[in-house]
Amino acid sequence: MSDKPSSTGTRVRRWPLTLAPVWLGLALVAAWFLVARWSGVRAVLLPGPGAVGRALVDGLVFPGHYWPYLATTFDEAFRGCLVGSAVALPLAVVIVHSRWVSAAVTPFLGATQAIPAVALAPLLVLWVGYGLKAIVALCALMVFFPILVSAVVGLRTVDRRPLEAASLDGAGFWARLWHFELPLAAPTILAGTRNGFTLSITGAVVGEMVIGGPGLGQLVMAQQGRDTPGLFASVIIMALAASAVYSLITWLEKKVSARVRP
């Protein structure tokens, strides 16, 4: 009789973990329903799950007016994440491989996190004007720090033995970087990208509120004080969108980790 655990048994044991977010979500909705029903708070301040659910269905299905706003916000966030990554990743390589650059730049990195996005938005308007460019720049600034830090940590903690073996075989700096360092550091870099992209969505919404743009931020501003269930629905859509991207990058991170794990 084989002692090897069956794949069927493994799948059965994983089901409770897979359903854990569902049970937590149902518990939160039940608590929300009870508070909205029995706390005495007016519906204009705290609508019940039913009213918000109808607003979600109206916004996503009939007539589905949320989709253009969501697409605009995602486009801004994605572009900002690309721009931030394009600056952060090369800088991380330079910081890891140059003690002088590391000593000069590292003390200033924390300052990038001390300035709130709302304070940066008016400056970006002065520099690049209103519209898409300013919002993308704001998103890029918000994702820059987490992606840079994760890339630096990932590159510094790479196993040095494959790099030393590649050097003995005659591999140059760029070959080692491309074929060994970046693939081995990819899981850590993806972890920073996962956090950065969710921040990029936040930056896009804040940018739309402060700078102006036809995305979820402007929709929230229009709903404020007029359509509380719709406002709740918009916030839920933002959270669900960010969670979907977070889960997708987490899945990709696990796949990459499994491929590079020795």
C-alpha cells in the first residue's frame, strides 16, 4: 500500500482555505445588514446591503455605466505602474551594484513616502498640466517606492553561487543580470509590484478627484451627497478591482517562485 498522499485528498483539504474569503465576506455582509437594520442610522448615511447590491447590479449589468469609469481608472493605474517600474527597476540594479549610488540615494528614499499624494497633485498640474499625464505621473510616484525597495531586496538576497559559477564560465555582467539575477529576484520584485499596483489604483482615484478625469474618482465626487448606495457601490468596485489584480499577481508570483526554486 502506497504512503504517497493522493492528489484528491490534497484538493479536499484545500477547499476550506479556498472558501475562507467567501465565509469572511458573508460574515461582513451579515454584520453590515444587522447594523444598517437595527442601529437606527439613517439609510442616507448607511444604506443596507440590498440597496447597495441593486446599485452594483445597475452599474455593472443594467445599464452597466460603471465600466467606462473603471476602464479609465485601470488605464491610468496601469500606465503609472509601467512608468514607475521603468524607473525603479534600473535604479534598483544600479543601487545594488554601486556602493556610491547606494550610499547617495538610500537616505532620500524614505522621503518619497513622506509626501502625501494629495500634496503632489497640484505640483504635477503645474508641471505637466491637467489630464492623463498628471494622473499617470501621480500613479508612477506612488508605485515607485514599493517596487524599488522590493527589487533592491530581491537582487541583494539572490543566491550568489549560480552567479559565481556563471562568472567562472565567462558570463559577463549583463548575462548574469539577465539570466540569473533578475529571474531569481523575480518573486520578490513581483511582491513589490503587487503592492505597487494597488497603490497605483489609489493614485488614479485621488488624481481624478484632485486633478480631474473621467474615472471612478470623478464618479465618486458626483455621487457624494446625492447617491449614497451608488457611492458605496463605487467603493466596493474599487476594492474588488484592486483585490482581483492583487490575487492575479499573487498567483503569478507563486508560479514564478515554483520555477526558480532550486
